[in-house]
Amino acid sequence: MALKLYMDHHVPRAITSGLRARHIDVLTAYEDEASAIADPLLLDRATVLDRVLFTRDDDLLAEARQRQQNGQHFKGVIYAHQRRVSIGQCIQDLELIATVGTDDDVVGKATFLPL
């Protein structure tokens, strides 16, 4: 089964649009009316919705790391640096993760792009 993605408010619209054009299930924090909530709550929200959180914000990466250290459950975080990973590379790698990835690949983990 394909993985579903949740985009935080730092993700450019072009990435979301590119994934949707490839029929990837994507929900943005804006669409979910969660764009102004704190990072820990955003990660909780993505987990409740059974979606992997994609971010370009290193604060969310730190939150994932803290949860790993504390043994707290979360669906997973995918991180791409804002200046080092292009929009096209994000779309390509996220499509691959969403279509062939499994829960075992992402749950409780931080994945870094590019793959």
C-alpha cells in the first residue's frame, strides 16, 4: 500500500503540485488548517492521520531525533535541506518513497533526501 505524505508549511507548493500530478496522496498543513501549530503538534497530527511528514525545516528534524531518543512513536519524517536539494529531486525521491516504501521503512525514522 502506498504511503501518504503530509507537507509542513515550509514545503514549496511546486513540490506538492508535482507529487499530485504523479497521483501521490498529499495533504498540506495549510489544507489541514494546522499550519500555525507548534512542530511537536504537527508531527503528532501527521501521525494521527497516518501520514509521513515531509519538511525542509531542521527544527522538525530535531523533534524527530528527540522522539527517537525517548522511544516515542511517530509515523516518520522525511527531510530535505532547502538549498541543497532541488524541488525536482524532492519530487522524484518522494514519489519513490510513497510508491514503494512501507511502514517499516519510515515509522519512527528520519529519512534524508536525496536518497
